[in-house]
Amino acid sequence: MANNNFKEYVVYVFLVLMIFNFFFFFSIYLVATMTHFEKNTAELTRDFVIDNVYSVQELELYYTFDEVIHLDEVRKIYHNIVYLMIFEFFILFLIVILFKHKFKFVFLKYISKYLFVIVIIFFIIVLIFYKSAFVIAHKLLFNSVWQFPSDSLLINLFPFNFWFIKSVEVFVLMSLFGFLFYYSISPID
């Protein structure tokens, strides 16, 4: 019986982690797609990364070779996030549809509360030590050059403060989704 409870606990933890991961990806997606620029090079860059509108050759008219390679990696990471988000949505949808009658929503709510608190603490720590977190994320995610001179076009269009603000927006959205998820879970009688 104890082994059965452990398996059930693991499934609920996995489910909640998957839900919060989906919220994270969805928050990134919303922040990225809702960020609008005046029609200039920044808008062209956003269109390249998010919508695949422009080719690498068109970016080379504005950026250095290393900047173009970096933007191409950013584009690939962004699209992988979107694909993972869609995949997670369908997996979560299937789990809920197939196992709806087996859920103990009180247990799910209990786990989500503590995970939500852990996520908030994690994001607060990341925001406090944002510069270090930014460097670590870039070292983990990018194979190409990701540090550019301060006079580069990429740094001037997307300065460090831009990314800090976007990270805060992702944190706020994810917190909102987590809060709504926690308060929307109710036992089915």
C-alpha cells in the first residue's frame, strides 16, 4: 500500500512540474510575441526569431556574422520552446481526460501550493542575482558567441535591462498562472 502511495505521489509531482513548466514556456511565448517595436532593425530581428519571416542572409545586412549566428540559435531555442509547450499541452490534456476520475485534487492542490512557493523563491533569487543567472543561462544554451562589444547593434537594440524587464514579465505571468491554477483546483464530488 505504501508503495502505491509513493507511485501516486510521484505521478502528482510529475504532473504539477509539467504544468508549471508549461506555464513557464507559455509565459515566455506571451512575452516574446507581445513585445512590439517600431518598424526598425529590432522589429526585423523579432520577426526573424519568432515568425521566421526573414532569412539569415537578410540579417547579415545589419549584423555581424557572430550576431547572426547567435540570433539563429535564439530562433531555434524559441521554436523548441513553442514545440515543447504544445507537446506538454497535449500530454496534460490527455492525462486529465484519461485519468480525470482518479485524481485526488486535494493532493494535487497541496503539491502545487508548495511547488508554487518554491518557484517564487527560485525566481526571486534569480532576479536578485540576475546578472549571474543571465551568464549561466547563456553558457548552458548557446554554442556560439554570446558576448558582444558594447557598441554592437545587437547589444544596443536589446540591452541587459531589456532582458531583465522581460524576465520580470515572465515571472509575473508565471506567478499569475500558478496562482490561478492553485485556486482553480477543486475536488470533483
